[in-house]
Amino acid sequence: MVRNDGAGANTLITSRANPALKRIRALRQRKERERSGHFFAEGIRLVGEAVQLGAPVEQLIAAPKLLERHPFARDLVTSQRAAGTPCLLVSDDAFASIATKEHPQGLGAVIRQHWMPLAEADANAGLCWIALADVQDPGNLGTILRTADAVGGAGVILLGHATDPYDPTAVRASMGALFTQRLVRAAWDEFTAWTAASGCHVIGTSDRAAGDYTSLSYPEPTVLLMGSEREGLSAEQQAAVDQMARIPMVGRADSLNLAVATAIMVYELFTQAHGRPPAAATPPMPRRWAPTREGTST
């Protein structure tokens, strides 16, 4: 990704047509991210997290004028340049041409993607693994990564036609958790073979499940399997689950947002792992109306 574009180390790039900036803009497209194996992270906090957590940063992009009020960012750029990390210095307007949000802070990074083969995934790492079947919304995926980091999760396994965790929306929503969580891509058959060989206890969710999520116990190692935003878990996927859990809902809504439902589930795992036993089983709570659509996330 890093190439010599004829600019010296201290040359300020002002043209939006600069070849290096064109390559960074191309990373907005999934096809180019997958071809190159890179992605673009933007913002002082996000880039700072990447550097501090040892992410494979291949190039920094800094707008010196925008960074005048941010001593942390200026020091980060200085230290990384001293360590040999290539850095493009650009004008405010040139940086705006690669920014993916309004009011850019003036710091970005081109970072190499990192994927773990499923065969190398340790089933006992962290609190649990989260497996997402056909997740489509990059914001949901980024939020789930952030939640997984908060509870000490092992990582996220993406199944089927999933969105890209290196999508700019997912990267922003992860708030740096992208750099702490292991990422795996796997086919369904590969996943089921791995869970069986690893002795994983697979938990799924459904609004038709008999057990309330707080009344179930979660043996280690646990994999939380969550379905797509629109369809939930398919019949085949539910058949591969050891336990199905229900998240009670009594209002008008007939489903929960996928990231919200995932957070509810992993925090139940977290509280039980830290000493709280399962709650007493309770009967399903009646809804106040009869939904006309099928629940998906719960």
C-alpha cells in the first residue's frame, strides 16, 4: 500500500489528485479492501488505539494545521515518524478528501487487516466467542465488537455473507475494539465442525425459546450464535444449537436490534461467569399486542 509518490518526508500534499490519496479513497470500497488487505482508520482516538495496541499501521496521514490543538496527536505522529512509520503530511482540504466523517480531526492511518483462521481459534479464549450468521449492518458489527471487548470476549466469527468489519462504519462503531478482538471468517460447515471438535456449548436466541436467557446456565467454552438482522437463525442453524434462549419482550416492538440483543446475552454470560447463578425459571411474559411480523433478533 505504501508507495513512493515523489514527495519528500516533509512535503505538504495539497492536491486531492495525489496518487496516495486516491489509493486511500479507494479503500472505501470493500473490493479494494479485500484486494489490498488494508483499511483506513480515521480520528485521533482510533488511530491512537491502533498504535498503542500494536496494530500493523503501514502509513499515517496527518494534517498539521488540524492537529495544532491536539498535542497527543502531534506527539503520536512525531514518535511514529521517528520509529520509521511512513507519514503523509497533507493540507486540510486534502485530508477532507479522504475523510469519511464531517469535521475531520486531521489524523488517519492505513492499517493491514488481520484475520485468524478458525482452525487456530482457541475455544477457551476470553469469556466466549460470538458467531454472527449473515450480519449485514456494519454499524451493528462494530457495536458488537465494542461490546465483546467490554466483557473480555475472545472474538467474532463471521458466517455466511457477512458485512465487512473493516468497513468505515464498522471501524468507527467499534471504537478501537477492532484492534482487541480476533476476527474469523468461516463457512457454516467449518464452524459446526470446529464447535464439535472444541467441545463448545452453542447458545442461540429465539422469541419462541422455552427458557428465559437469565434462567439458562452457560457452560464453558460457550459460543453465542446470533442470526441475521432480518431473518434470525434459520432452522438449520437452530438445529445446531445446544440451547435456545428467549429475551422477554412485552411492548409493541416484535424484535430487538441485533447489537442490543447480543449485548444482553453476553452480559448475562459475564455476570454468571463472575459468580451470579442463573435466575429461577419464569414463564413467558404476555405481549400487550399480537405482532404481525416474526421476531428476528430475539
